[in-house]
Amino acid sequence: MLAKTLSRCLYPVWCSVCGTYLALTEDHVCRECFLEFHELRAPICSRCSDEMPPYGEGPGLVCPRCKKRRFAFDEVFSVYRYDDALRRALHEIKFHRKSWLLETFEKKIARIFEEKTWKNPPSLILPVPLDPLRKKERTFNQSRLIARTVSKQLDIPVQEGILTRKHAKNPQSFLSRKERFMNLEGSFRITNAGAVRGKWILLVDDVVTTGATAQECAKIIKEAGARGVSVFSLARTPSPS
């Protein structure tokens, strides 16, 4: 503790989200900002992990959107609501190369998987690959780093290179819900069908927004012979009411 005190005196450390000085008991993110990372609250759709109005509870609850549309993935489960504080944290991770910030979420991810009851336990983890241009810019894939944390908790392997991605026509962030699904058609492929055939796959991403990426990945994975696809994301963007 003395060494840490001296180090902080000589080299002050700032919160990566709001920029205030960190206390000795804080790492990477201050307590105030950490409390602004809001966990998803029940009731939550059992298919897409979207928060729902408080009119029901239960493990099989499905939102109106999932009742109308059939997705290739079998379930999505996420930790946090993708709002301002978490958006700023992920922005720092992705665009300012602060990959170590993901350590902030490791305990919470571990708890989620300790409490998870699997109907179909996965045997292989696939991180959602980055667009090739984004990967060149960032030098790392945040979904891969999250997948490694999940792998340690579940004691099952992460494999890269099996699910690959080509450059999309347009950045997803500027598109409508319908355009996001169309933009990603044909963007992913499986390089080794034998690696997924007959297995239940856990697909890992940082954020699920419309579900377009998860949908396209799951479709390709199942076409290669996987039994099923569960999707885990650190955050879930609330659907417009």
C-alpha cells in the first residue's frame, strides 16, 4: 500500500471515463463512474436480452420484436445497459487503445457465468471478428479479449480464425435497424466447418444493438453444422420504445 501511495503521489492516475483523480482504492475507473454502469434489470427478453416493461417475470419471457422475427441465434445474454458511462468506457477501449480497461468488468463477467444456468452448455467460444480495416486501426479485437475472460470462467477454448469477416459496405453505426441487417449480409464466413459441426457455440461480442451482427454470425455458424448458438455481450443497447 505504501508503494502504491508513493506511486500515486509521483504519478497521479485519472479515471478513464470522467478524468478525475483516482483514489488509492480505485483502479482505472472511479467509484462514481463505476456506479453509472447500469446492469440490465428484469424482466429481460430470453431471446435478445432486451429490457422489457415490468409486466411479467419468468425465464421464457419474449419481447414483441422476437415474437415477430425468427433469429438464427438461440439466446442472447448481456451484463450492462449500453448507456452514457459504458459508452464512454468502451470508446476509450476501442478508439484510444486502452484494452486494460476491460479488467474493470472481469469480476462482473465471472459472476454472470457463475450464476448462468445452461440449457445447452457451449463447448467452443468464437469472438465476433472485427472489420479488417478496424482491426488495422486498433491492433486488437475487444471481443476477443472479453472472450478470453469468459474462457477462463467456463474452462472451454476460444478459437480465432474460424469465424472471419470481410470489409462491410458501410459503418454499422450510421445505419438504421433494417439497413444494419442488409449491410452485413455475406460479411462473415466459416473457414473450418469441422471445428463447429455438432457443437453448441458461444459467440462473444462487446455490444449487441439491433442483433444484426449476432444474426449474421449465427446464421453462418449454423449453416456450417453447429447445433446452436448462444450470444454473450458485455452490453445491450436498449431498443427504441
